Amino acid sequence: MTIIAATTNFKVKDSQALLQSLKNSPFYAQFSDKTSIWEKRLSDLDEYLPQMNDIQRKWIYLEPIFGRGALPAEASRFARVDSEFRLILSDIVRDARLVSLCNRQSLRKSLELVTDQLNRCQKALNQFLEEKRSAFPRFYFLGDDDLLEILGQSTNPTVIQSHLKKLFQGIDKVIFGSYNETITAMVSAQGELVSLSKPVRVVAQVEVLDGSRDFSKLKSSLQEQLRTYTNTKVGDVVLDLKLKALILDIIHYIDVVEQLINSRASSTQCWTWQKQLRFYLKGENVVARQVNGEFAYTYEYQGNTPKLVHTPLTDKCYLTLTQAMFMGLGGNPYGPAGTGKTESVKVHV
């Protein structure tokens, strides 16, 4: 395939400078008409050549990507651009003289159209890659070319081998099972082999390896626990109170998981996760965290008092009071009598 040499543009600049210097000649008037014609030609070439170099650079980058079907939604658009640009190049092959570009009808309009469509294809590609990286943030460790190679050959699991070191620092390669349908072990750069207790199934959609799958599994697990506890019959009053408290907690946790799924949370820094009241084991102690606040859990005996039902309003109340306590301030829930202001604060504190 013939391509345009980028250095051609420098010769046009030299010719323009030479033509400009001729205007100082005492004989300029005798060939001023021809000079004007060449000024127009060189001016057009000075506009066309950088534009064609830019188009060619983008086309060379995008052609193999769209050629292997990486972005089907934009394939028809790129096909039109590809056809138009190849037509321009074929005209250049037939007549390689630079001035022949000036004789091509509607070249300026064609170049503007091709540039616009290529920019649209590039924008769509960038958006496509950003969606994949948002779904699986480790893809940010890969350049566009590497990521496109993985996505374009997602049906061939072995392609990922050369990119694993960039995605996971400790993994050099993986061992596939029969027919490359599962991963059975991981191998480090030092040769250490870690066999998996359960083989991991290989999926074609590589970006599915995100947290939403874990959230969905967690939600299903919580729903199963909820069904189990609600169908459990106990005769002990104390145990019955514990069971009711567990049921209310599980309902709240299901709501939290749904929020995480809907907000597509992929990091512990996500606001949907940060605003939740969470408990962590820190050394030998338990701490409660919410946004910036961290408090030691003092193991105060709570007893088996009736559990308070979580609502979006109580969550906002807890968030406000926690941040106030963290900053050494106070808070005062406000509302009609008998709506649970005091009980909410007691449960929270």
C-alpha cells in the first residue's frame, strides 16, 4: 500500500519561500500571472499535505483495529472513510506529481469529510476502551494497542499470557486446563507454581472480571440467607430476637449491595462504599469507619433489644453524626415526636 511521505511538506515550504523572494526581482512583472497561479497551488498544497499526513496517521492506526472487528458499531462509518481515502491514494499513485492534488475536484471537501469521520471513529474507540477500563480498572495498566489485542482476540485465551505481568505484578503466566476452557494454576516470574483449588472458567468477555460479579454473588448469598432465616422456627425467645435482628441486618446489607451494583462501584474509595458504616479488624481491635471518621469499638454490651429498621433517612443521620463526632462537633436530629430520633442515636452510639 502506497503511503505519503511526511517530508514532502518541507519542500512546499521551501518553494513558497523561493517564490516569495522572486517578487523582489525587477523582472517580476513579466511573469506575475504564472507566479499567482503557483502561489495558489503551493498554498493549497500547504493546506492539503499536513491534513493528508494527519489522516494517514490516524488511518494507519485505526485500519487494523476495525479490520479485525474490534468495534462493530462503528465499522460501517470506518468502511466509508477507508474507501474514500483509498480512492485518494489511488489517484496519487496514478499521478505522483504534487501539483496533481490541486487538479483533483472537491479534494478539500473530501479531506474535511474524512478528517471528521476519522475523528468520530477515534472518539468512539476511546469511549469503547474507557468503558472496558472502567469495568476492569487493571486495564489502565495497558496501552491502547495491548488492550485492543486482548479485546480483539478474546476467544483466544492464550493471548492474555504476554500481558499478565502488566496486569498482575506477581503473575508471569497461567496454566490452562483442557481445551483452554479453565485456568488451573498461576506461575510467578521466579517459577513458583500456585495450583488453584477450583479451576477458574475462562470467559470471552475479559472485562467481566470486575467487582460487579462478586457483588451479584454476594447479593445472591444474602438473599439465600434471608430465605433460610425467615423460614426458621425457634422456640427460644432470646434466639428468636437474634434471628429477627439478623433478618433486618441482611435486608439492609442486600440494599447496600444493590447500591454498589447500581453505582458500578469498583474501588474502596467509591462514595457509595465510603458512606456506609463499616467495621474492620485492626490488629487485635475492631474499629468502625464511615467516610473520614474512624472510631474504636468498645465492646459495650448491647443485649438483644429490638433491632432498628434501616432506612435512607437513618443512614443519612448516621453519616452526619459520625462526621460531626470525628470533627469534635455535635449533632441534633430534628423531627416530630415518636419518629425514632432518640432510638436512632442510641443504636448509632
